[in-house]
Amino acid sequence: MRILYNFSLYLYLFMIRVASLFSVKARQWLRGRRRLLPKMQEAAGQLALPGTPPDRGRTIWFHCASLGEFEQGRPVIERFRELHPEWCILLTFFSPSGYEIRKDYTGADHVFYLPMDTASNVKSFLDTWQPEMAVFVKYEFWFNYLAGLARRGIPVLIISAIFRENQHFFRFYGGWFRKQLCHVTRFFVQDEGSRSLLARYGIKQAEVSGDTRFDRVYHLSRHPGSFPEIERFANGNPVMVAGSTWPKDETLVGSLISDNKCDLKFIIAPHEVHRERIDRLVASLGTRAVRYSEYTESPSADAKIIVIDGIGMLSRLYRYGQLAFIGGGFGQGIHNILEAAAFGLPVFFGPNYQKFAEARDLVEKGGAFCVKDASELHRKVDELTSNKERLLEAGEICRRYVESKQGATGIIVSCLEELH
């Protein structure tokens, strides 16, 4: 099975090379890995960074697939840095959507793409960095890395993990994959179902910690920063923030804008912000829509819609909203609803949300609302905006839910303290 796994890595690399002919992300993936190990070896020789203690030689390695996993790992990274400023923090990403946005993240000493999970790359990577601990976030299982870390006796934590019966670990062919999980020192899982599923297959080193995203979004809601231009735009009016949207989501929000019996203003932050995508969206919304970059240069009193054409802002923009629509529910699954919930916004999304415990919980509690089409969105928004008490109640349900789920970061960092 290991031979088949290794073959699949080379097949994946071949497919990426083909995809790079058409895909910007695939080209970024390949470009970011050119001479990657030599670049790492050069950087690793400079662990005593300017302005840092000269003995910063002990290294902890954090790995995230992409941006969402980084936001889950970030509270742990930053708490560990507070406790141990003398350590070197190495952060790696698999995906360009994580690396390209966070390559200048100051909470880590070094940020790189992850070299492909081949045996030779693993040896070179571990020889170069010599990490004393490794932390992988949520779904990242690179089996040659796990085996290489285990051979060197380096503790490995998987944090904010979720396991489900339909994952390959638990299928009839999953014996080899489950065996690789034994290389993990400790799993910190989000729920009891994940812990008991692992235990059923003899994997006992798991603990329910919860999801570190709750710690992250709670912190953001308490330290949101400000956007003066957005404050002028809102100007005391009710605002719906539509975050991480795709075209289908924007069709529903657009119909609400056209109808707009509630006299809402709208902030729309698409999931993708490349120029062609923003141009099409702004054109579809009419003359009262403006790009954020243009609005900051020349605020328009007539603007009813601001389209966010930059990155890294959305999580803090929810502070200006009274309602939130989260995209992805008409595709593979909804994006992060917790950032909006932390600010006490009732949340709307499409029907594909069942994989997400927080969405199921908040729908059941009455703080979130699934909508299948535009008419249902109109009706539910009207119900909330016409009843201020119900609007505030739904928002408070969301806020209290996030507050009640704090603590995963502390549990994980306590384990790191024991291991180091």
C-alpha cells in the first residue's frame, strides 16, 4: 500500500503540471516549490534572526493545508509564541490559497510551502529544520512525514480534527491508512463522535478539546479594529454582510437587493477576488454598487453596496452588520459562519451545511437559517428585520454559542508544554 501511496503522489504532481496550463493556483503551487529545499536550507542557517534572542534554535513546526486551517491553528501558534518567544516557529502550507495570503505572517519565523511528501523530501526537510515538535491542523495526513517524524521520536499533534465513518481510514481498504495514524502522538478532536470512532479502531491517543476556531473568532470579535470608510458607509443603517460568496449565493443576495423592502445596505465579500470576478459582480449589481478600493478614495453617498476587492478584511467587517449571509451552501459546503456569529449576527446560508456541527447547532437553536431559494431568503429576512426583538434574540443566540465553546487552545498548548 505504501508503494501505491507513493505512486499517487507522483500522479498528483503530474496532474498539477497539466492543470498549471489552465489554472493560476496550480501555477502558484508549482512556482512556490521551485528550489524549495535549498531555500529552506538557506533560511535554516539563519535561525538567530535580527532582533531576536541568539539562542532561538529549538524549532516547532506547524502545518496547515490552506487559509481555513491556518485560522484554526493560529490561536495555538500565537499562544505558544507568547509562552516561548525563544523558540523558532516554522509554518508550512500545502495550498497557494494559504501560503500566498499568509506568507508574510509575523507570528512565525519562517513560512514556506510544504515539500511534496516523498521519502527523500521528508529526510531533507527534517534534516534541515530538526523540529522538536510538529502540529498538523485538522485534515492534514502526509504519511511519509508522519513516519519520518515517528522514526526520529518527534512528537506529532493533530489538532481540531474531525473523523467520520465515510473517511478512507474506516473503509474496508483502510487498514494501512489507520495504521499510519499510530504515528500521531496525540489527537485533539472536535467532538466525542470523532474520539469514539478512533477508539473503536484501537486508536486511543485522542482527546476531545473542541475547535480552536472558536477561540480565534472570539478574539477577533473583541479586537476587531476599525474601517472608517465602512463606518461612513453604514452611517447607522442596517447592513447585511455577505461573506465568502459564490455566484449562486450572489444571485440570492442580488434578488434581496432588488427587492430590499427592509432598506438594507450590503457589504459583499466574494470568495474569489481576482479582477474579472469583481468586475462581473459589480456590473451585475447596478450603479449603486462600488468597489471597496474605489470607495476608500472617493466615498459615494449614493452607494448601497460595497464589494470587497481585497483580502484579509472579512472577519472584521462583520462588526458593521446586523445580518450575515455566508456563501458556499449551494456548492461543496458553507464557509466559516463563526466569524459572523461571534459578532452576534444571525446567519443565513444555503442547504449544503450538514457537515458542519456549528451550523446544525445554530439552526436548531434559532440563530442560523437555511434558505433554499430567493423567496425563502426574502421571507426569513423580512421576519427578522420586522421584529427587532427576534432579530436581537437570534444574534444573541449566536454570540452565546461562540462564547460557550472557548478553551481548545488552552488544552492543546498545555499538551505542548508537557511534551517540550
